[in-house]
Amino acid sequence: MSVNEYQEIVVESFYPSDLTGRHGPVHIRPLPGQDPYLETMFVECSKDLSYNYPVGTRFRIKAKIVYKTYGTAFIYSNYTWPYTVLQG
């Protein structure tokens, strides 16, 4: 499957050590072992995952990698799409 297609991946909420250029204290990242979705990549998705669940909660989302002309690649999931809470 191409990274240009949406895939189901598992992500978790966390407190990043560096908030430079980021909004809010809680962010979302993929769990390890889901190449090419690296745990160092940030995820753009519904803010519900960051605001409505305890930090460390894991979710299954539908996402893909987005490559910007300038900047770092990131993972995108539409904020209106459903997600599954795996553990909180």
C-alpha cells in the first residue's frame, strides 16, 4: 500500500519535550514499529484526542503522510473522522 493512501495506524498522546512552533501542551505521535510512520512525526488530527483523554491514551486512526514543499513531513487524519480509543 502506498503512503499516499490512508491507512489505519495506532497513535498516542504525549507531552513533547520541545514545544517550539507547536500549539498546546499535548500532542499525538504514532507508536513505534509502523514504518514509514515514525514515532518522531507529529500527527494532525482531531483535537479531541489531545483534549478529551488522559495523556498516554492510544487511538486507532485513519491517516497518511503529507509531504510539504518546505518543512517536515507529518501525518494527517481529518478531524471529522471517527477514531477508536484503544487504551486510556
